[in-house]
Amino acid sequence: MSDTRTTADALVIFGVTSDLSHKMIFPALYAMAKRGILNVPVIGVASSKWNLAQVHKKATDSIKQADKIDDPDALDRLLAQLRYVGGDYNDLSTFNALKQELGNAQHPAHYLAIPPALFTTVINGLGAAGLTHQARVIVEKPFGRDLASARELNRIALSVFPEDSIYRIDHYLGKEAIMNILYFRFANSFLEPIWNRNYVASVQITLCENFGVQGRGAFYESVGCLRDVIQNHLFQIVALLAMEPPAYQGYGANHSEKVKVFQAMRPLQPDDVVRGQYTGYLKEPGVAKDSDVETFCALRLFIDSWRWEGVPWYLRSGKCLAATAAEVLVELKPPPQRLFADLASGQANYLRFRLSPNSAVALAARVKRVGKEFVGDQHELYLVDEQPGEESPYERLLSDAMAGDETLFTREDAVEAAWAVVDPVLDTHHPVHIYKPGSWGPKQADALITNDGSWHNPILL
Ligand code: BG6
């Protein structure tokens, strides 16, 4: 599923001094250097008055923190490729200095690892300095903060870059376990007959984290859980689970099917959403003392399509919960006739996708217990698809963007259609319910799902 595009001949990283660069980007660049697939200048840009030695130190520290340095030659190669441009993003001279550093590069990839509020400034600066010709731009999430701002951002990006040169990152799409949802669904024939409203009772997706906002209070205040992970990461998982089979192999078909899922989602209403906030959030640096921003969000949504009509989809995510994991549970309807007494217990079959911290697929079915009685137990048929040497999502996505492969990036229409679903509840919603750190969120979230059972809490073995 790849387009034949020119490989980028320089990588520009706006926000090279950022937390994201420290945690994710330098380790990804090091991994690319180890694999021998990063052979172009890497130009860091930031507003700090740093020199190259400081950037080298930052890169080395970040790689040491994420991993051990097991290939010093690769690290030396990476450091030798690094350049640095410091300056104000509002100042055209910053972009002119970047142009100088780019030298003969004809196809730079500009990666915006910067706060969303700066996206348009940098995109406009690149346009004004003539740095967009045959170039591409890689934009971090969140892409906009509602439908109107996403449209505006798309308009500005499209005024200087063609759509096929805009790479919108959702790092969940670079995760092996999530790519496996697409593969598992369409590489197996046993699933399709039951993958619809006739057999599926409900679908649940949980992304839980047992830590708080970790110093990102100011950023979190501007987004909240719904914008931070649900409108993007969890919706992308829903799209992969719910989409129709793509009509052909290729970027376009895949993306068009995902867009149709977002377009068929019923826009959310305040009663579909339960928002929570962990005790202690208000004391985090950068957080308003009376903040109503949610650190937990649970919602019920419907996809009004032929396949999914009437099937509730329950999504839930939160900080400071009881565990760190991501899991999907597709619960099947019970058999039409209750032939065995023990089926009254409501133990339906299900398919479970564990997405993190490990990745696995489990199909639960009932099997008779030995003995005279016709009673049984639920057993999981368990497939593990972890592969040693997996690429990290950022390594995968950055190298794909450099190579011009758009498969794992999101398209303008998909981003906007996903915003349209959450738009009605971004500002109009019930107040947050307070929950205890280490719990599974506020009890009001249990009431949301009660007609269809209860939340399945990922178990960590
Ligand atoms: C990021 C969010 O996009 O995803 C974070 O901004 C969240 O708040 C993170 O913690 C989760 O990603 P992962 O890969 O650790 O599950």
C-alpha cells in the first residue's frame, strides 16, 4: 500500500528542543540511523538560542534515556548529520537561515513537533520563505481543536502544500498491534460473517494510564482527554474495526473507507459522555485552580451504517487509572436459544484485541466442563502477534513520511469528519466528576454502559 514518491533529502524538525523530541523523536532518529535509513541532513529548529553542541547533548541524553547506546557508530553518524537553526517563528529571517542550512536539498520534509498554536505561523513562514516547493510537511496531533479550527488549519496548510504532501501524524497508526486490526480483519475469512449488527452486541475500547499529566498540565488544560486521545487515537481504532473492506489495495481505498465510518458516526450529545477529573489534578503545575478539564472521558457512540446500526460503541480513556493498557473487546450476542442453564450468567463470546502493553488477540468461547451437568466455562483461544525488533511508531511514521508513503497518516476529510462527531460536546457537556487516582474513573461511567453490561477492565498479568 505505498505511493511512489520522491524520498526526502533533508529532515527539518521544528521544536527540536521540545519534550516530544526528547522522548520520541531522537530515539526514533537513532533507530533509523542504526538501520541505515537516515542518510540526510537533520536540521533542528527552535526558538532557544542553542548551539550545535547543546543539540548534540540533548540528542545523546534523550537516546540514553530511552535506550542503551548499543551502536556508537550510528550515534556518531546521527550527530554528524545534525544542524541547528535558532530563531523566532514569527521572524522571516529564521526561515531564511533554514533555507541556507538546507543548501541543495530539493525535497525537504518539515516536521512540526511544536504546540498546535504555532502550526499556522510555521506553515506561513515556510510558504513566505519559499520552502514548500516539492517539500512535505509532517504535522503532529491534535490537528485543530474543533471542527472550525481543523478546517482553518487545513485551509492554511493546503494554501502552501498539496494534500498529498501533508502528513498528519497519529502515532497510534504506527503501532504494530493497531496495524494488525486491519490485517486480522481482512486477512481472515472466519470473521466477516459475524462482524456486524446481527452478531456483535457491543464494542468497548479502553485506553487507560496509571499516571497523571506528568508536567504537561498547561498543554492538557488546552485539550482534555476527549481531544487528546479520543477524537484521534481511539477514533482511528474504531475506524479500523468498523470500516468496510477496501475495494482495492492502496492508500486511497483504505482512507476512503475510514472516512465513511466517521461520517456515519452519530454526533455526540452531552448525555453520551461522562467526564471525570482525578483528585490532585488541580494541583498540577499549569492547571487552573477551578479547572473543569476532563482527565477521564467515557462515551457511547453509534455508527449509523448498514453493518453497525444499533450496536453501541463504548470508548473510555483516562489518566491516573488503575492500570496502563489499551484493549478492545468485541462482545458477541448470546445464542438465540438458552439450551444450557449456565448461559443465564450472560457470559457471551467475545474477541479481545490487547493493544498495549503487549499485543494479543483472544477469542473467548465456552467449553463444557467434565461431568454430568451441561455447564461450561469461558476459555480464550489466544494468539500473540508480538514480533521482536518491532519499529517504534515514531520510527515507522517518520521513515514512511521521508519515503513518501502516506498509508499510515490521516487525511483531511477524515480529521474533519472525526471533529464533526465530537464538536457538539466540546463546550456543551456535564461538569466533571471527581475520581480517585488508581480507580477506574467516576462511577457515573458505569451507569453509561449499564444497559449493555459493564466495563471490561484490562487485566495485566
Ligand atoms: C498522546 C497523548 O498522544 O498519547 C498522551 O498526548 C498519551 O496524553 C499518549 O499519554 C498515549 O500514547 P501511548 O503510545 O503511550 O499509548
